Amino acid sequence: MTRPVHIVLVYQSLLGIYGDRGNATVLMKRLQWRGFEPRLTVAEPGQPLPDDADIYLLGGGEDGAQTTAVRLLSQEGTLHRAAERGAVVFAVCAGYQILGTTFTIGEREEVMPGLGLLDITTRRGDVRAVGEILTRLRPLPGDVTPLSGDDALVTGFENHGGMTTLGPDASPLADVEIGIGNGDGSATEGAIQGSVVGTYPHGPILARNPGLADFLLETALRTRLDPLPVVPIPGLRRERVAAIRQGARG
Ligand code: GLN
């Protein structure tokens, strides 16, 4: 018998323009295929986020939308409580930036307070990072069987003006092979701190990188999951990696 698993998609109307809701679909499917009974809540501004979820997902969005989102999320506090109790908070791009201590918006680099769940700061870069990105996941904290070889490669599409620097409490999620990623000169991508994970690539990233999806599920459920061979995925991943290496970034 398996326990129910609750996933919350946070503020789809604010942080939903890059298709990152596909990350919820992927997690739901990978749980169902293993016999779990996942439940999805799409939470919108104005409603409190459920306090009992196993996984909270945030996506990308424009500067204005992310500013509204961070204001509402800091007022209502669910993500802080979630991180404290070890629930997974997984955020992409604008979602990633607002989990940090500060980020800046607009030409005038107005400094906005973030949620402080990741020890990162984000400032505007000289150029916008746009294009396919290829990274290699580092061994992830607590992962007893880290992904290796081609399984550790992550592909996605980045589109951000903010560049992110990690403080000592956050660890990079991956090293950049092609693309910009955090863009602070460290050649790293994303950040992880306890059960809170942020990253730049869209895709959605969990569809393109099932190893990362299963790492999040194992962290949330605090258990090892059996491998889940899905026949077309390795071939599609090889194609994507080859396309990026051959210059799909343009
Ligand atoms: N507005 C942020 C930036 O440009 C995030 C963009 C996004 O979510 N793709 O850095």
C-alpha cells in the first residue's frame, strides 16, 4: 500500500508563462506509474497554499509577476513552514530568484527582498541569457546513488536577465557545459539547500531530465524508488544533448 502524495503548483497565473506546469504533470505521472496516488492542487493568489503538501512547484514569470508572487508568499508563509519540515520546494527561473535573499528588477536594479529560503542573490546581468543549456548535475546532498555519466546531464531552455550568486549555505545544483546558468562567473547552475532546489532551465526541466524528477520524489518521500524505464526517453535525451553540443543554442 502506498501513501497519498500531495503536489502544489504555486500561483500558476503569475508563474506560469514558460510551461513549467509540465513539471507537475511529470511528477504526477512518475508517481502513478509506481502505484502512488498523487493529488495536485493548483494554488492561486488570494487562496492560502495548502500546508500539508509534499512538494511545492514554482515556475518562471516576468519581473512584475515575480514581484507580486514574492510579496504574497512572504505574507502567507507556507513555503517557509514547508522548507522547515523538509517538504520539497522546487523552483524554476523567476521562482528560483524569489527563493533567494534578494533579487533586482528593472533597468534601475530595484532591490527586492526574496523569501530567504536559498542563500542566493540575483542581480541583472549585462546580457540576457537565452537559449538551450546543457549542464551536469553534481552529486546531490543525501543522494546515495548519484546520477553518473550521461544520466547526470541536464538539458533545458534558459531565458533570464537575472544572474545569481550563491552564498555559503547553498550548493550549486550543476556545472554548466553549454549556456549561462547562474551567470556569475562560476560556471554553475541552480542551487540546493536542504529540500529547497532552484534552477534556471525550462523545458519543462523534469520532462527532459527524469533523474532530477526522481531525486525530488525520493527527497519528498524519504525513500528510494525503483527505476522506471520509459522506453523513448533515453533516445530523446541523447538527441537533445547532441543537438545542444552541435550548436542548437544559435
Ligand atoms: N524575470 C526574470 C529574469 O528575467 C525571470 C525570467 C523567467 O522566469 N524566465 O531574470
